Amino acid sequence: MSEKDKISIDPITRLEGHGKIEIFLDDDKEVENAYLQVPEFKGFEKFCQGRRAEDMPTITSRICGVCPVAHHLASTKALDAAYGVEPPEPAKKLRELFYNGYIYADHLLHFYYLASPDFLVGTDAPKEARNILGIIEEVGLDIGKKVIKQRGKGQKIIRMLGGKAVHPSFGVPGGVVKSLSSEERQELIEMSEDMVEFAEFTLNLFKDKVLTEFEKEIKEDRLETYSMGLTEDGKLSHTGGVVNVVSPDGEDFAQFSDSDYLDVIREHKESWSYMKFPYLKEVGWKGFVDGKDSGVYRVGPLGRINASEGMKTPKAQEEFEEMFDALGYPVHSTLAYHWARLIEVLQAAELIQELAHDEDLESDNIRNESGKPGKGVGIVEAARGTLIHDYELDEDGLVKDLNLIVATTHNAAPISMSVRDAAKKYVDGGDVQEGMLNSVERAFRAYDPCLACATHSAMGDTPMKVNIYDSKGEKYKEVSQGLGGEE
């Protein structure tokens, strides 16, 4: 097929990192296929070699400014394993508090700033309205102020423990560097009640404005894949436990601990993207198809919900049960990622409230002595899904080799499949409208992708222009999103 027989959305918007979507048309101007292409270059795994192991939580947090906490804790856990040291209980609780502050803030960012304009404002709305300002106009200024304030509370927890909200310094092999003062813990108690209330408000907003009005789209946009996520005693976890995998029909498929991930996962490569495409080793790579015979799986809020028997907290558990009552088990609706994400917001708020009353947060017993350097794997659940840091240290404690599999990398194949299916459903190649293209982008936004994480790079181009060609290679329309309108 000629390079000209396509529609390019370059760059895609309202996500972290840079990417583009290539939509290929047939002779009848119908969508034949579509690809999510990531042009960012991958480099972190190479330039981390030879670095001091204790610097890795700081270095890898620079992979992304949106989810530095996830990389920081995954790296810290990898060093725990590499040095053969178990953190004391107070340190584990402080890490849990730190991490749930991140989950709370990050998920609220995605829902209100990145995803909800597709629903509360609409894909056909003017581009100047498809942002947080448009959301404030829809929900009111008072709610808009609360969104900003509540995100700030999650970031404040990170700052209390890590010194700053972005690129914190908190985790060390065998523990953490700081506990809370009694004054900080009292402040946390006062904050947490309001955080739970706002999480409940946001879930009700979703059910009233999104679930009700977009029920048809939510139920139709499906991929029947395997699901993966961390669980502790069967409950959804972000910081520890074992990774559970369930099949598309909800049956247990695999369960593995940190160091055994390569027994379950392999990575496929395609020439048109710098992202890799992980798949389940036992099933195998069968291409960009779903179903039980395909090794494609999904991670993130929906993957975790499907892979878990329940939530850790009572109010989140009620929402968990309501979701499956409404959509069945397991849930395969791509747009249901948003519902699952907000259930996690509520669990994070409840866990923060529970931990705030624990006096262990003020303990001085926050680090155990490390052993000799070796190999270690750390797994956490980033906001976007399962995050794996795998380090091999030499006898001097320098990084000899490492492998990172990031949440969006796990989701690379299903994101591409969702983009393809949305393009076939919404795009009319003979009469392309901006709303059609936004509907295609809505498909990948459900995953809350971070392409900077997936390719471990801070590089990329940002022009946005769509040129539309017919099957003869003749250009007949140009559409720009945010760069001067349409010609």
C-alpha cells in the first residue's frame, strides 16, 4: 500500500509522551488497518549500566515526570531483592502510604484532565473546550477547584515522605529514609476523610454522566484478552504480593512472584514501533488478535480488577461488586478502564485513611541492614499497570545489566488493537471529521498510556497535522488539530 493511502494523527494528544496513529484506507476509502506508532527512542536500560545501584531509584524516576513514584518504588524493591534485605514493618507501611498518595493523585489527573473531556465535553466539541477548562464549565467552578485541591493532597503525601512531589527521594535498600512526625500524621488523618468523600463523589459523577450516557459504547468496545495484576491474599494490590493472570473467560491461568516473570512473559518486536509487545509465553504470539488462543494480555486498572478476587477496603469492595454486576465477569470493555480506575481511587483514599491512624508511621525502625549485591527483581503496579525492574549488580554494587518492562509496554498490543477497532468503527475515509479522529484517540486514552515510560525516552516531535489521500495518492483534505484549523 502506498504511503499516501493513509490518515496520520501526529501527535496524539492528552497522554504522556509522543506517538502517532497511522490509519490506512482501501480503494473504497474504508479503514483497512490502523497502527499506534511510537517514534520515541529507547535509552534508559543502556545508560543505567555501570551506575551505582543505590542511585537507581533516583535515576529511573526520571523516566517519567508523571509516574516517578512508580519507578522509584519498583527500583527500591529490586534493590531489596538484589541485596537480600526485607524492610521492617513500619517501612512497608510508609511505602504503602507513599504509593497510595501517588495512585490517588495520578488517577484523578487522568480522569479529570485527560479522559473526561471525551465524555463530559464530547469528541465533537471545539478543541478549545476539550480540556480541564471545558470540564470546569461542565461541572462548575467549585468542583474544578476541588479537583485541583484533591490532587494536591495526594502529592502532599508524596512530598511529606519524599521531600518533593515529583522525583522524590524516599526508598532505599531495606527501607525508607523518613517516617512521619506526629504533627504530619495528624494532618494526614484530617486530609484523608475528605479524600474518601471526593473519591466517592467522582465515582458517582462517572456513573451519572459517563456510564449512563455512554452505556452502549462501553459495552460494545471490547477486547477479550487475558488480564494481569498484583494481588495480596487475592485482593487487588499496588505494592506487593504475587502477579495473577486470568484467562479471557475468567479462569486462573498463571501466578508468579517477582523473580519468575520471565517464565510467563516474552516480548515481540515490530519494525514500525520502538515499543515492544509482550505476550504470554505459554500461549505464544499470534499477532494483534484477542481471544483465548492469543497470548495478548492487559494490565492496568481493568487488568487488576479482573485478576483480583476483591478490593482491600469496604467501600471499594462495594464498587467492585457493582461493576461486575453491571458488566459481567471478567470485564472486557476497554472504556470500563475508567470505572476500574476510579474504584482504585477510592481504595487508595480508604487505605490512606486507615494508615493515618497507625502509630507505626512515626516509628524510627524504618531500615534494615543490606547484604551483598546480587540479582533482584521489583514489581509494583504503576497507575497504568504492572511495572517490572530487573537488576543484576556486580560485586562492587554497580549495575551490570537490567531490564525494564513498563505498564504501557505490557498494553502495547491491546492499545494498537483498540485503536484499529475504533478507526474501523468511527472513521469515514471519504469524509473525515475531527470528531472521528478524537473517537479514535479516545480508545487509547482509556489505557492512560505513558509512551515516555514505554520507550524510556524524553524525545519526540510534536507537529499535529492530518493529511488525507485517496487510493490514487491524491491529497484532497488537510486537517490540523490545534495548529490553525482545517483547509
